[in-house]
Amino acid sequence: MKTIYKLFALFFLIGSTSCSEDVLEKDPISSFPAQGFYKTASDAQAGVYGIYDAMQSTFSRNFAFWGEGRADAVQTNHSGEPLLLKQNNLNPTLNSASWNSLYQTISRANYAIKYIPDVFEGESELGTQLVGQARALRALSYFYAVRIWGDVPLITEPYESINQEIFIGRTDQELVLDQIEADLLFASQNCREQFGGERDRLLITKGGADAMLTHFYMWKKEYSKAIESAQRVMDNGMYSLVNISDWSKIFTTGFSNESIFEIGFNETQTNMMRVLYALGSDSDYFPSEKFRNSFEEGDLRQELIYDVTQEEPTKVWKFFGEGFNDESPDPSANNIVLFRLADIILLKAEAHNQLGEVEEALDLLNKIRVRAGLSELDQAEASALYGDVQSAILQERLIELSFEGHRWFDLVRTGKAIEVMNPINGLSAEGNLVWPIHENAINRNPNLQQNSFYD
């Protein structure tokens, strides 16, 4: 599908990209140094679109490696990285241990944040909301970095001089989290309510920033703040739950009313979704037996997620449609849906439950259950089925958000990772919850220290 980004080539210290009339095409037109590029409003917009472009390569495959590869919903017959992640045999040579693509995104954001205000004289709604988008994308990149590696270098200024320190050590993750919060609050206050059409899902809006804030506050266990940001999303008229008959279209078609933020792809710039989930019998991942056995009877989503007629299904067709031919050589042009309304509703339910507001939590949980054809639960029923309301919500996130890149972070965030994964792959140490830092980063930067579990 065609998207709305216009991409101009921006050569930054750690990366570059080509340009075209459409951000997702790769025909090069020209190139510019990052320093001195920001002169007009069009330059400012192009600079921000370049940040989105960097996110394409960042999340094309890693959204699943980081969010699903170490968790319990997937299994693999694949050698290499998928197997190493599943077995919890992480090492500093893994592709997913590299933060280069995240820092490329951060670098582009830093240039935009610094120079866009200089383009506009005085107060400018366009300039402010462009900076809001840049700060939200920087925050999202750092949020992934903190959840994956813990302490990471915090860089908020572009590299423009040989006099700047280039060997940055790791920053305490609490300070990085403080910067993430500041960026997201700015974005929530200054991004546009909407742009119109597909742009409402492909660019960061106030709703997108509030969705990120909800995830951020849940990670920080600041449940009252998470409820406030989640409520803003739910009150936003741009978002509504789709009917179960349209549930697959969230992923196969994209741009649904339920979607909050998607990373756009098309037939020219494709992603790795097919390789991840549906490439004959050689995809990276397929639904694990534990996942398949976790469905309640009558759940209408099950046959929309994988082929229930196969004893051992070889693919996830949630993202491609029921009956998808997994032998097709066509690459994947699907958008990656990073945030959607059901996700935020379930996080809000979890936050209410953590504050002892059980009825509010169950009301929200049951919205998602009823859509899926399941009965409503009261507290006693939730406890009988899953042990407690918290576990019932986590189970619902496992099914509803399956393979979308949330499961591992949910397990870590709720303190369940070792309990769930120890019987599967022997995970037992808190220090093992983070990834190792890639050896290239360690070798290049004398001020970096490896995560202690991997020393």
C-alpha cells in the first residue's frame, strides 16, 4: 500500500537513507548533509519522515525477536537466532543484540528536535507538532532500548563536531526513563489530534503519544497515571473496537478504527513478517503447543490466528488472512501494528486491578472477551479459571495480542518471565532478562560495559 511519507536523503553520522516521492520507495534522488539541511518547512517535514523510515528497518523483524522470540507463545524449527532466543542461549553476536538501528532512529530524531525550531519564526503549530513527533519516536526507541538492555547510553544532541565525546557510556535507566517521559508528555500535548486518512495511523498523533505513555507508565508501575493516559485514548473519537468479523483486517488491510500507530510498508519496501510467521515450513516461528492449548472453548479468534485443522500448524496466518498460502514467494507488505485500542483497554484493566479496583478491571477485560465470543467473568470465575484477575488479564493479552510483539515485555513487566519460561528453557536469573550488548558496540566503545550476566 502507498503511504504518505516523502523521504529525502539524510546522511547522519551513523546512517543514511535514500529518497523518493513516496517514503516507502527507494529510488535515490539526491543527498544532503544533516548539518545545514533544515532550512524550510518542507525540509522539516522531510527530516521527520526520515525518522519514520529508520523505524521501518528497526522493527521489520526485531518487533518479533524482541517481543516474542523469548516468550512462550512461539515455537521454532529454525536454526540460528530464532532457536537461540527460544532456548535462551543469548550471546553478543545476535542480530537482535545490536542497538544500531535504534540509535540511527534516535540520531535522526535528535537532528530534527534541534533544528526544526530554527526553521519557523516565532510560534508555529507545524513546527511544534513536528518536534512532538520526533520526540515521540525518540522516546519509543529509548523505551525499547531500556526494556531490552537496561542501562543504555542517553544521547539527546546530534553529533556535529569532532570535539564532541563519541564514546558515551551507559546511563542509569531511571534517567533514560525520565527523558522518555518528558518526550512523551511533550508529544501528548503538542502532536496533532489527527491528520486525516491513513496518516492518522502512520504518524504520531496525540492518541499515539498517549498509547505510548500508557505502556510507559505500566512499565514504571505508575498505575494511576497509566489509567489517565489510557482513558484519553479511549475517549478519543478516532478509536473504536472493530467487530470480530473485521478483526483480521486490523492486520491484513491495516488502518482500522482500532489501530493507533502502525509502521507502514508496501510492495517496494517490505518487511520480514512472512519470514517470521508464514514461509512454508521454514518460518522463524509457529504457534507453540502451550499457546494452542491455552484457548477457551468457543474463542472466535483461534481459527483467525492459525490453521486449527493442522495437528501441528506451521504458520501464523493472523497477519495474512485465514487460508493464506504460505508457499507464496511474495514478500510481506503488511503494516506492523505497534499499538491498538484493545491493547490499551487491557492495560487499563490491569492498572485498575493493581489499584484494587476489581470491578473496573473486569468491565474492561470483558469488553475484549465478549467480542471474542467468550462469556463475561466475575472475580470468582476469573480466579477459578486463571488463579486471579491479574492472571486472567495477562491470559487475555496473550491471546488477543498474540505475535504482535508484546508477550515478552508483558512477562517481564509483571514479574512472570522466570515463572513462565523456566520450565521451557531454564530461565532463572534476573540478570538474564536483558539482552547482551552486541560485541561490535563493546569493541568500538571503550566506555561500554557488558551486561553482567553475559560477562
